Amino acid sequence: MITEQDVRAAIARARENFDASAVPINADWGDAGLDSLDQASVLLELHEATGIEFPEDSSELKSIRAVLDYAQAAGT
Amino acid sequence: MEPDAFGIAAIGGYLPERRLNNAEAAKQFGFADDFLATKIGTAASARKESEEESSDLCVKAFEDLRCIAAQDLENLDLIAVVTQNPDCHGLPHTSAIVHQKLGLAKKCFAFDISLGCSGFVAGLAIVKGYLYATGGRHAILFTADPYSKVQDPEDRNTALIFGDGAAAALITKTPNWGIGPAFDFGTEGQKSPALRVDANGRLAMNGRMVFDFCALNVPGSVERTLAANGITKAEVEGWVLHPGSKYIVDTIHDRLKIPRIPFPAPYGNTVSSSIPLILREMNPQKQRTVVISGFGVGLGWATTVLRSTA
């Protein structure tokens, strides 16, 4: 089970000196000041922690909410 | 464990003088102001002239090698060229064209090695094996893989990453750096589409797949290589992990729990030339034990250690 807090913690580890708590849950990564490499780090960390396989094309996982919805649908 | 008898005697290199300033392109792609500095590491990419062929880059690296090598380069048994962007669509092989341009002797065999970022490290093993099998004594391992031949300047995934360059490493039994002896190799062929040239002849990359592959596999490869060669991390005086981008190098250093280093390739990721071009700037008497690891296209990796013989 991935929680919102898990995703925010992963963002904080991926991006030093970045306030992960301030990212709106529905904001696109880019609008929140995060780039594709930050997203890759977050998804890799969540994969390693939970075993969930995120899709090769992660363009639909645009926000914290999208990641949580995907994880829930995947049964974690 | 002692390194193998064959090793690297000298390395020549060539980087085109022309540079592409990436700042403007980064802005057009909508990247944050600090993206180049903190994630890519390449402010200005080295670019060959359009008429320069891969074999020309090899010849220029050879000329540099000739200036610094302590021995005659005429008596070669083998030249091998690591490239996936050959002259003439690969037929004849680029190494044969280099052989012709350098006017080498008939007894010097020539072949190409089709590998990307792992190619230099893998090439060391291949060249050593050839010399052992044939009783040869001297070889040059060239690397020249100018991605500007296939790069799409409008592709935000790849346009800021790669640079053109070439290297020529002289392999002999009187080296400055001994090789290995142990290597660590691996391939995840099912992930090969993540870095490819597409049907339109353009480079295409799934950055997240490549990132995951590197972050998940390279630290383990380094650890296995160190153990197999009987070396501890504390003994390593140089870490040359293929500079695909600053972010991936930083990530692998973090996962290995070793200090980060300044990005060593500000002229861009020169694919199989990246490792020898960095080694060329190092002093085997000061950085006596060096880990080298190449990873990317394939997706595959190749890792070994170099140890000073001085």
C-alpha cells in the first residue's frame, strides 16, 4: 500500500532542498517544479519499496494523485 | 589477485572544437534554469563537422596517441573500433577504413565491435582475448560513436545529453594500468527498445527505463567486480562510471555510498569514448586503482578495475 506520505517522502529524497509537502496532490510534476528525472527517482523508489511495476510509459502518472490511483488499481 | 599481463599503455583522445550551447535549447524545451547544471551536466556539447566520419575521429585520436605513446605504433597486431554509427552504413567495417587511412601493415587485423556505452570496457576484454588467442603483442582499441549522426535536435529526451568524440587506447604487455583481471557483464535484452535508433533513423530513448536499469544494476556490478578482484571501496582512488548524465552518475555514487564527484564530461556523453577520455586525463601514478563501468545501450553493462603498474 502506497500512501500520499510515501510519495511525498520519496519526492523529498529525490530532490534536496525541495518542500515536498507543498506539492498540491493533483498538480502536474512540471507545474510543481519537478522534472522527469525527479519523477523517475520517485517511481523507482516506490517500486523498490513495494514491488509495484509502474508502466514503461509513465506520462500518465502526472501527479501524486495519479501515482496513488495507479498503485491502488494495481492492488498495492 | 594480480591484474592481467595485458593492460593500457596510453590513451589518445579527440574532441571536436565545435560546441553547441545547450542553454538556449534547454530554455526552449521548458526545463528549469538549473536543469543543465544539476541534472545533465553538459552546458556545451562537442560536435563534429558534418563531413567528418567516425573513421576520421579515430584517426585524430590516433594522432594524439602517437604524440604521447612511448613506443612505436607501426607494429600493431590488431585494431578494433567500437561504434554503432559506422562509416558507410557499416560495410566495409570502420576499422578497415581506419586501417587504410593509417596505412597499417597487412598483418594487422581489423574488426568493429557493435556496442554502445559498455563498449570500451567490454572491448578491453575482447582485445585481450584476441591477443592471447593469436600470440599478438600490440593492439589499439578505438572508440568513436558520434550520436550527432542520429540525434534529433528537437527531441527533448536526448538533445542535451550526447557529445561527439573518440579515443584510442594502446593495449600492450608493458602497460601503465593493468586490467582486472575480473570483469562483470550483463544484459537485459528485453529492455533494448529503451535506447534505439527508430525506423526514421533517429535516436529514441525512454529515459526512465534507462535510469531504472542503471540505478538497479550498476551498483551491484561494481560491488561484484570489487569483490572478484579482491579490492575494497576504500582502496579505489578513481571512479569512472560512464557519464551518461550528471544525475545518473550522482545516483549511482549515492547508491554505492561513495562521495559524489564533479561531472567529468562537460562536453557531453560520448558513449563508448566517455571512459577512455576521462582516463586520458588521469595519472596512473596518482590514481592507482580505478573502477571503470560502462552501461547503457542493450541495455547492458560492463565493469572492471584498472591498477597502476608503476
